[in-house]
Amino acid sequence: MRALQDALIITKRQLLQLTRVPEVLIFNTIQPVMFVLLFRYVFGGLGANIPGGYVQLLMPGIFVQTVTFTLAATAQGLAQDMEKGLIDRFRSLPIARSAVVMGRTLGDGLLNIVVLIVMGLTGYLVGWRPTSGALKITLGFLMLLFFGYALSWVGVFAGLVSKDARVVANVSFLFTFPLTFLSNAFASTTSMPRPLQYFAEWNPVSTMVAAVRQLYGFKNVFGATANSYPSKHPITMSLVYMVVLMAIFAPLSVRKYKNSSK
């Protein structure tokens, strides 16, 4: 309980930063909105034959892409705190060692709530209409938040391993961009070379996109290419991926932070 209380204090500090530097919140919401408008009006004609329109397929992909970028934002933010010496200040305080990294992930998770609300409203304005009902739509957004939270632990570990904010930003985006674009988020995987098709099939982003599309009531027309388990059970497999990511990177991140604090 003490560790959780300490983590909530660190989370509060992160939220206060947004009020004092509102540009962070503004740019975190503008970029996803730009993606929505770009894909909707520039590439929308590519999906003219898709039932329900390309925007129905597009929005789940952009939702997942946005929460995937949480990894890079968390890594860069933590690396910047280390460069400024803020982590050294936290070390001198009588707080739990896990509080700093847990507070960082909780803060980024709360920021994702705001970003997803803005994106959902933007999607609605450009024609996105989920048809599955309020319960499944809510579950879809909860899965997105949990997916972003799980990836934020990967970002924490990356930020602790590489303490230079510029390096960690470049490395994180080199990792997240292939995940988001070598997937079924924006185009069919059937045109990819066979090895890339299998990668896309087992890619956590592809699985998450398929799960969210299913929860929003949209048929996944960019479906299975290798007839694998993730393509047949995207919701189950997405939950497995999230639990595995947290089970691996949460203890690794806490241990890395403790070791760096010695």
C-alpha cells in the first residue's frame, strides 16, 4: 500500500506537469488527430470497396498505433528525468523504489485516456460508427488503455537502460514503427512477402487491432494470412500479450531502477 501511495504521488507530479506545460498535452492530442484526418481524406479512397467504408477499418488501427507510441513517450520522459537529475532527487526521498517507475506508467496511462477521447470524437466527426453496443465499445477502449499501459513498462525499461533522451527516442521509434506498419492496421497483409505475413500475423499490434475491430463490431477484412491462433482468437491473444509484457518488463524495470539507484 505504501508503494502504491508513493506511486500516486509521482503520478500527481506528472499530471501537474501537464497543467504547467500544456504544450505536452496539446501535441500529444494533435498528432493522432492529424493521423485520423490524413488517412481518412488522403487514403480513404483506397478502401472504397470495404463494407462500411475505410474509416471503420482505419480508426481501430490508429487507436492501437497511438497507444503503441506510449512506449516511446514513456522511455523518453524517464530518460529526460534522469538527465535533469530528478531521479537522483527521488532516490534521496523515503519512498518505495518501485514508486517512480510505477508513477510514470500510471501518468502516461491517464494521458492516454484524454488522447483516446479526443481521437474517438474526431473519428465520429469523420464518419466512424461502431455498431457493437456500449458494453463492447467500452471494453475496446479499456483494452486499448491496458495495452498502452503494458507497453509503457517496456518504455520504462528502455529509458533506464539508455539514459540519453535523444538515443532512447530514436531507438524507441525504430521499434514501434515496424510494429505498427508491419501489421494489419492500415492495409491488408496478403500482399506482403510470406515471411512478413507470418510476422504480421503474430505481431501484438495486428492482434490488438483485430481484437478492437471485433469489439467495435467491424468485420476484419484484413484477416488471417497464415491461419494462426492469433488471427482466430485476437481478444484472447491480445490479453495474453499484455500480461506477458507486464510480467516480464515490470519486474525488470523495478530491478533496473533499484540497481541504478545504488
